[in-house]
Amino acid sequence: MSFDFSREPLQHFQDFLKQAQDAGLSEPTGMALASVGENGKPSVRTVLFKGLYQNGLTFYTNYEGRKGQELLARPQAALSFWWPSLEKQIRIEGVVEKLPRDVSEAYFATRPRLSQIGAWTSQQSKEIPDLESLVVKQKEIEKKFEGKTIPCPPFWGGFVLIPDEIEFWIGRPGRLHERYVYKKLSHGWHTFMRSP
Ligand SMILES: Cc1cc2nc3c(=O)[nH]c(=O)nc-3n(C[C@H](O)[C@H](O)[C@H](O)COP(=O)(O)O)c2cc1C
């Protein structure tokens, strides 16, 4: 029961994540992402963590979908990782910005072709009549790019969330869970524990 506050929080984050990956958990990089809509209405969904970029956490999505629009209009967001069998949780709050275009394009190029087609096919968050209409659109996109490299759609790309608060939660018996917090100050991190 000791936590090294002298380390950077993202080093702890990488250790926790590696533990989850080494444990062979399903979707260890899955994280809940909360955004803020109009009138302060929150919404949350799962996205996949896709690596660190300049001290921030990245994920990819459609910029025109609900989360994309909410994040662009109100760039405050929160993330939560939970790995039940490890009894560990990490909560992260901060500000998001779009990743540079070349970074998004480089990542898009590494995606499986079917996922690339999917990105062009889906007008994320929009109402659709049925699944069939999506399959028809998928076939059209497939045909359009047949034999060609599929470019990154202009409406698709990454965000990076720059943390201003990170909390590491470790479950303990009797609900005396450990909570270790890093809160950003102008000159570094304020570190402290919170009551469970
Ligand atoms: C395990 C898992 C991983 C997901 N990863 C992503 C992702 O990386 N990017 C994404 O846009 N949607 C991802 N989704 C789908 C989102 O949860 C969500 O349904 C979608 O992005 C639409 O959200 P929105 O309408 O709030 O924008 C994932 C869903 C699950 C269950």
C-alpha cells in the first residue's frame, strides 16, 4: 500500500494499462468518455485509447457525431477506465483538442480496410431507417474505393485529452479503497489522497 507520487501520473497510467493488457483482459484500452452537451447535459460512451500524444490520451472518432460535436463546442471531457478483475479504476479529466491532421491520417492508414470503409459509411449518431441502408452504403463505398488506397475522411480523426486531474483508484476490503490524485497546478501537480 504505497504509491509513488514522485512519478509522473502518466507513468502510473501506463503501468496500470500494461497490467490490464498483460492480464489478457478483454478490451483493456476501453474507456468511458463523457462529454458535455447543450445546457450542460452530459453524455457518455465507450471509446478505445489509442496511445499517448504530447502528455495527452488519444482516441479516434467521427467529428460530426454527437461526441465529436460536443467536444468541439465544449472541450471539457472526462475519461474512466475500469478493470474489474484488477480492482482498479483510473479517472481522468481535462481539455480535448483535435489531433493534428497528419497524425489522424497516419493512424487511419493503419486501420483494417473494412474499418476504413466503415468510417466513410457511417454518419455517426444520425438516425437511420434500418441496418440494410447502412449495408447498401457500405457496398457503394467499397465499390468507390475498389483497388485504391482509402483516404482518411475529412470528418473523421483523433482527439487528445490533456489531463488536468488524474485519479488512481485501487479496491480494498471493507470499502477502504485507495484513491491517489494528481491535480494540475500552474507549476506541476498537487498530489493527495481522497477518502473512498
Ligand atoms: C468497446 C467499444 C469500443 C468503442 N470504440 C470506439 C472508438 O474508439 N471510437 C468511436 O467513435 N466509437 C467507439 N465505440 C462506439 C461508441 O461507444 C459510440 O457508440 C459511438 O462512438 C457513437 O457515440 P456518439 O453518438 O455519442 O458520438 C466503441 C464502443 C465499444 C463498446
